[in-house]
Amino acid sequence: MLNSLIFIGGIHGVGKGTICDKICEQTDFVHITASEILRWDEISKPDNKKVENIQNTQDRLIAGLDKALKKNENYLLDGHFCLFNSEGQVEKVPMETFEKIAPKLIAIVTTKIDLIKKRLEKRDNKGYDFDLLETMQTSEKEYAQQISSKLNVPFIEIKDGNYQSLIEML
């Protein structure tokens, strides 16, 4: 899709948005989120983060990016490698989505599960299962590495908010 797009993924509450904003302050990159492109409230039940039709959602994401992105701009696309499907199971976003997005780099944001759990519970005013969050984070990281390998693009893990190594790669 674009030569200047970096995909930054991670589970809800890990701090992707904060990290993307900080990177944009120090670079010429523009932060966009998959949720903004898709209008998250239209594709997900707000109380449980479940996505009804992941394939349809990804098709809409690609179409939305085609309209929203400008040539000669550098973008950080903040999104997910895996989502909770309508049954509450972890489901990989189709590889085809990442092939169409064609990022120049894949980054995964990770941190301690107890911190993610605390952030989500404060933000959403509901409880979250530690083991389910841990499974999701592990699944996202493993799949991000697979995507990087398949697309033959660099992979970087941004652990505990330390994004300096990514800045150095830009």
C-alpha cells in the first residue's frame, strides 16, 4: 500500500497510542489508528472488545486506508495482529491484510499483564481475566513475528514503553 507505513500492534491497554504519540513528537510520522479508520464502535461491542466479522472488518480497514493515507507521508498505524472474535476466542487478523498494508516494519508493544489489566479495568470500568490477556499478548507477539518473516520486513518489540530502538530505526 505505502512505502512509509510502520505497523505498531499490541493488545488493548498496552500503550500503543501513547508510544505512537511520543514517536510522532520526535519524527515526521503521523499516528493513525485502525480503530479510527474503522470507527471501532461500528465493528465491536464496546463492553467486551469482541469483533463480529474479522474478515469484513479487515476489508473495510484496507478500503479506509486507501482513502485516508496521503502519498509522501510517513505513518504509524496502530492496530492489532489478533482480535477477540464474537465467541471471545483469540483470532489472527488474516495475513492478507498485512500483505495489502505492506508495512516497512512490524513492531509489537508489550508490557506486564498486571499493568495492562489495571489500565483496562480503570478505562472500561469492568474486570478482565489475567490469563486471557496473557494469551492474547503471547498470540499477538508470535503472530507479529510470523508476519515480519512472511513479509520479509524488520520486527521489533517495544517492551515496557522503551521505544528508543524503534526511533533509531526510522
